[in-house]
Amino acid sequence: MKQKPKKTKQSTILIHSGRDKKYRQGAVNIPPYRASTVIFESLAEFRGWDREFRDFVYGRLGSPNSLALEEAYSELTGAYRSVA
């Protein structure tokens, strides 16, 4: 007889949420990003910026920290997406 898979505890989800490697850059935890402005190498690079908010261009529009928080909150609440 097959057993039902155990439901993951909320504390386990909290510990592991928002820790994607893409935000950590080798660190165990996500380092604090305190940048308000992001520098582009050239005008051509700026013009090629993906305006779908996949890149970081200004601190108020998002940072690796805010995206990790959004992912963690979504996982904890079962939401599809979140905005921080």
C-alpha cells in the first residue's frame, strides 16, 4: 500500500525559500544589495535592456533581495506571484 507523501512543514519551506543560486553568487545567504542605480557599460547596452523587469536597472524597480523575498512569500502562501 502506497503512503501519501508528507506535507512539507512551513518551517522547512521558510528555511529554503528565496535562496536560489542566481541571487547568491556563491554565498550561503543572499548578500544585501543596497544599490539604487545600476550602471550600463554603454548606451547600446542600455538600449538593449529588457524592459520586462528581468534585469536590474534601478533599486526601486527590484533587486535580487526583493525578488528572493517575493519568491519566498509566494512559496509560503501558495501564491502564484508576489510583489515586494
